[in-house]
Amino acid sequence: MNKKLLTSALCFTLVSGANPALAAGGGPHTRDPHTPGYVDAKEITDGQNPSANDDGNFIIGPTHNPAPEMAVNDSVPHGTVYNFTMSSTDSKMYPGIHRDAVGRADPNNPAGMIVNSYAAPYTRKLAVYVPAQYVPGTAAPFIVGADGVDNALFTVLDNLIAKKKVPVMIAISIGNGGDDAQGSERGLEYDTMSGKYAEFVESEVLPLVESKYNVKLTKDPEGRATMGGSSGGSCALIMAWYHPELYHRVLTYSGTYVNQQWPLNNPETPHGAWEFHEHLIPNSPAKPIRIWMEVGDRDNFNPNVQRDNMHDWVVANENMAKVLAAKGYHYQFIFARNAGHTDRAVKAQTFPEALVWLWKGYPIEGAKDAAAVPAAPQK
């Protein structure tokens, strides 16, 4: 199919109800964590984090000082980081698409959107962190991260592994295929409500990591984690939700639990990741997923041309906390004051403690305080 024909085939108009509350514009709005309808949350002393032993809802800030584990420490063993690339020609699952421009308003429908995409190649960057303590040939737990090389993750793991606060784990950072939102390769990978991205990682990325870098990755879902921010965050949960036999641990910053699915015409989840808190979690048996989430008080608020009442990141994450609690999931939800979308200062403050919380219940060799907290929901 040539470019012109494929562009036409992938041109969609989103038809959705107008939202008068959002019609004024899409800039960030500061939200109060005690807004009626939001979850009840515990205020944490400014500059501190909730305990890694505690589930539930918490409010931090407005001061966000970096945790000491975010800094390189020459007194601890440093892992090795391997960088490589993958091309669209290497993938059977994602041959590549490209969006001409950001989706635009439909002149015939102020609540709609028009998106033009066509087939196009891409190259993605990846990195693999192997801790100094890893014993070759042993099956290691691991964490998969979205949106490319995350050197902060590797530094934090050096420090936390040395302190025996998390297990000796491999970390795999996977770049996206480019662009953002509906019609993009990144949107196709991260916002699609299906098991496809997890299957791509399982079949095309992990075997390559094992063969190239002489590591063995555990098959135990208790030893497998996903993480990301924004659409990378919703992708992290999508991976575990559709494949709980592969992943039990999820960490998200400003998760895009909103209506940003691509392609648009999925009758099983017509509202994209908004369906997680609207229907999927409330109407499904609890899954063995442990999830850490954060949202900022100035997080995204309708940043595109749609007016469907499903593009408020704060409301989406608040709703997630409600439905997770109702189903008895192990979760920790952070509402951060003085924070924007995937806020760097908030991540610098919370990331190490979030990772410790995330890995609770997993054996840590030599640790004295590895609490045996199961990942499965408690009824």
C-alpha cells in the first residue's frame, strides 16, 4: 500500500460528547488533593515519602528533595550498562508507522479529532543494566522500563542492591518507536489495550537480551516488573493486566489512564485505558498485580482537541486508586503537590522508596528485613 492510500485508510474522526468543564482550554490546573470525590489520603511531612511498608493513598510535597540513592555512589559496586538499537526491520510485530502531525480538530465536529498516519520505519534505543552482583547463569528478576535509557534507574539499583533493599535484578530500558499519542508508533505500542506490547517484549526483546549479554531472565511473574511514565505508565499496567502470567509488579508516574487508545476502533475497550477504572478493574476478578502510582497536582488536563471528559490525568489516577482499593489490590498511590506531568523532582524524591515498595515480598539474599508481603490481592 502506498503512502497516500495508507494515510487515507488510517484517517479517523473521533466522535465523543462535548465536555463543558474542559471547553475553556487545556493548560495545567492545580488540583487540591482533598477535592470532593477524590480518595481519602494521608498527608506526609513535607519532603518525606510514605513508608515502603504501607499500602494506600498519600499526599507529598510541596518540597521535593532528591533521595540520596539518586546520586552515583563510588563506594558501592556499579553494574554494567549495555546500549544497543533495534530497527523496525527487526520486528515482525511492529513494522512501523508515522503520524504526519498532532491530531487536529474535526471542523465538522468540535468534539472530534482527525489523525493521519502511514507506514514508516523507525529505530529504537535500548539499554540493559546488569548488576555487579549478578551470577552468570542464574535466573534473575528484572524490570522493564518504557521510553528509552533510564540512567537514574541504573544508579538507584546500584545503591539499593548494595543496601539489600531490592533483589539483584536486571533492568531493561526500551525506547519507543517514535512520535506520541494517537496515530504514532509510540501510541500504537503504549496506548493499545491488548497484550501485544508484552508479547513483543517477550518474543523479540528478552531473547535478544539473554543471547547478547549472557544473562538469564526469570520466568516467574513475581520476579518481573514493568514501569513507565505517562503512556509508558499505562503501558506498564497494560502489560501486566493482559499478561499476569508474565508480570506482577507495576510502577507508574502520571499514568495515562485516559482515552488515548490507538487504533481507535476497539469495541472491547472503546474508551482506551480509561476503561481500567471505568469497567475493567471493577468488573473483573482481582489479578495478582502490585502497583505503585503517582500523579501531580498540575498534571495533564485535556491536552488535546478532544472534549470527551476522559482526558484528566488527575481524575484518572484518583479513579484508579478507588477501584484498586475496592478490589483489595496491594497498591500505593502518591498525590504530589507542586508537581507537573511526570515531574522530575518528584521522581527524584520518590523513586528509590517506590522501588523498595514495589519489590516487597520478593526474596532478597542476605536481607534481614525483606517483609513477606504477597503480591496477590487480599480479600
